[in-house]
Amino acid sequence: MTEARITMDIDLKRANEQLLEMDALDRMQWTADTFGEGAVLISSMQKTSSVIMHLFHRLGLDNEILFVDTGFHFHQTLTLRDQFMRRYSLNLLTIYPQETPEQQEERFGCKLYKSTDGQPICCYLRKVKPFIDHMKVKGRTAVLGGLRRSEGGARARLDAIAEDLRFGGYRIHPLVDWEDGMVEAYLADHDVPVNPLHHRCYPSIGCQCCTTAVSPGEDVRAGRWRHLREGGGAKPVFCGMNFSEAQPVPPQNPSGPPGGRGVRRGPARGA
């Protein structure tokens, strides 16, 4: 993926120092004041998304809240999206991939998510690309998300604000310094709706085809792409929506799942 030119010059060192002295509500207000309608929120309909959408509501912001409908979501996830729209009258916009799941399968000749080389392509086509395309087409310059340092891994090094060269703007993490207990307390104190799958041993929720419940003692992300890790291949942990975890755009010619039909390349529908 080519990198886009940063369209607004922010002193990242100074901005991070300022933002880390603020609380989450003030960080979101700073983002709205700094970027105006160019600021959007990206929501996965998980717990931290519930928090930041509720913060949006408290601030009375009418900026876009983006939800990428991959075509593979749990019905509970879609129901929560609709619940937030009704309860809080948010400017929640659902965006879609260029192809339906059926069109994608026909083009590649397999279900991409079932193989280790196909999974990154599936995540890119169904999640990352629709999001980046929207940011570029609409001229959006900043995106708020629910990532936190306490999640560990690459996220342990999160800044409050960082560049995202994929669309030439910035990512802001208003909950960057929140621990799990702070998230749970906020949701309870404000009676914020959450995805019911969280109460059924799904601490991390993605597409239904790539997410399972976790057992006691397992890592919170053990249910994501379990079918690929147990197959002994690559061990995906993230989908690439966050720039710091993104991989280069993969070549769209995976070999397909073991014993499968492989991949049949062809023109994208509607391209």
C-alpha cells in the first residue's frame, strides 16, 4: 500500500505530552477541536468501542462513527450497532467491502479466511481497505479508536496520537492509559450497552468465522484465528486495522487451504 502525504502538520511529541495529561473525554474534545469534521471514530462494537461511542454521545459530537460490515459479523455485533444508533442518535455510518463474501469466494476460488496466506488478504479486503478508502475519499484526517497499552504486545507501545500514513492523517487513542478495570467501571457507572458475547467467554470479538470463545487461563485473544494457529501455520494476532500492526498489502494470490482448490485470480467485481 502506498503511503499518503500527511495533510496536517502536528508536533507529535508536544501533542502526546498534552494528551497524556488529559482524561479520555478531553482527548476526544481536543481531537474534535483540532480536526473538525475530519475526525472520525472507528468502532468494532467491542467493550472499548462502547466506551468511546458513549463519550462521543456525552460530548454531543456529530462526527462520523464508522463501522465496517465485513459480511461475517456475529448477529449480536450488528444488533449492538443498531442499539447504539437508536439509544444515542449517533452519526453511525456502516461501510462495506467492494465485494460480497460470495463474490470474493468466486473470484479467489476459496474461502480466504480458511488459510494462513488467505487470511491477511481477507482482513485487508473486508476491513482495512473499505476503511482506508473512506478516509481518503471523504478527506478525513484523524481517526479515534479504543486501543490501549494494557492490551500488551505491539499495543504496549501505543502513543496517544500517531501518524497513519495509509490515509495521510493521524490515529488518536483516548483510552491509551486505561486498564481493564477502568473500562468495566465506566460501562457499569453509565449503564452502557455492551456486546453480549463478552458475557459468553468472548473477550475479543471479530468475524464469526474467525472468532471462538476462550477457556479459563487462555490469553484474551486466543479465540481470534484459532483455526489457523492450530493448523501449525502462521499465527495471526491482529487484522491490520491499526497502522502500527498493519502489514504491507499482501499479494492477492494465496495458495489456498491445504487440500483445497487453490485460488483462481480474476477481475474484481465492480472494479
